Amino acid sequence: MEHLMARKVALITGGSRGIGAAIARRFAPTHDVVITYVGATERAEALVEELHATGARALAVRTEAADAADLRAAVDRTVAEFGHVDVVVGNAGIAPYGPLADVTLDEVDRTLAIHARASFLLAQAAAPHIPDGGRIVFIGSSLADRVPYAGWSLYAMSKSALSGLAKGLARDLGPRGITVNVVAPGSTDTEMNPSDGPDADEERSFTALGRYCSPDDIAATVAHLAGDGGRMITGAVLAVDAGVTA
């Protein structure tokens, strides 16, 4: 019982694979973990079993990030199961890409809903349940700071919103010691953008280090922000991008 009471609770949206799954694994030794997912049911369930094997309590909740009621329900489910939530990581995302003239209004609305609106609503729903000294981290993108080629205007715009949101929330929640930050990955080796994909060599050429990040690289920075070392960092955007924005 003491072991369970000592553990903190982390809620990670879009946590069934890629960066989200790496973050869940990083937290599992010290946190009970709730992940949200949309379509990857088998992966989400497999990850929950993997986390259980480490001694963590874990839960997967199907959640459509663009649906405000779904987001609130995920927070409510987390609190009902574990009583509170210490760390909230907004990671759910999509990657719209294409010529400016071909972008539809539906794509604009959905992208902003998943990246910007959902991040605001997630923080708003979770804040009353986060103890003083808790953490909120949004996963942004290096494309919010540098867009090296065409086709990413909508994505870059939607991720740029997270910087302003983090700065505002840092002021809103600072009196309670709750920090709010953005981790901005560059090219990261996931299914969405594999390091052996057709554009990988070009993407590596934009970086100072000449290589892709791994999901574990991103997870390590999120864990730092969530730990004691991150207690004085708030309202910041931390680039984990192999120097693409250098």
C-alpha cells in the first residue's frame, strides 16, 4: 500500500506508440500511467500490459483529441481511477502536409482542434486535479520555429500555438507551483517519420548533429521537466531537435 501511495500519476495523450509510448515507459518506474489512443487498440492494450509488468498500474482510454467531451472524460477517468494526476503530457497529434492550395477547411479545423484547442481543454480539465507542484508538458515541433521547406504551413501554425499557451498557463498556474512547458522535437524516428524513410537524408542534412532523434530522447526531456530538476522551468520551449533550429 505504501508503494502505491508513493507513486505519482501521469496522463499521456496519444500514448500508444512512438513518442507517447516512450514517455509512458519512461514514467512507469515511478508513476502510474494513463494513456489515450484513437485507433491503435491492440498496441494500447499491449503497452498497458508491458507497463503492468514493471509494477506500474496502467490504463488505456480511447479518446478522440478533437472531441472536447472525450478529453474531459479521459481526465475524469484518470481521476476516478487514481484520485488525481501529477503530470499531464499533451502528445496526441497528426501531421498534415501538402501544397497550400490543396489544404481544406476541414483539415484546418481538425488540425487546430487536435493540436491547439485540445491542449487548452486538456489543461483546463486537468488543472483542478493536479496537486500543487505538478507538471504540464506539451509536445510541440521544431517546425514551429523553423520551416525548411514548403507544405507544412498548417502544421507549423498549429504547433506554434503551444508556445503562447504554455506561457499563459505558466502565469495562470504558477501560484500553485505548477509548471507548463513545451518540448519541441525535430525529426524523430517514429512510424510517422522513420529514419530510413525517403526524405530522411534530407531531414538529417538540416540538423547540426546530422541525425534523427529517438523517441527516448524526447521522453528524457519530458521526464526532466516532470522531475525535481524541472521545478524552476516554466513557460519555456525546449528544443530537442539535433540542432535543426540552431
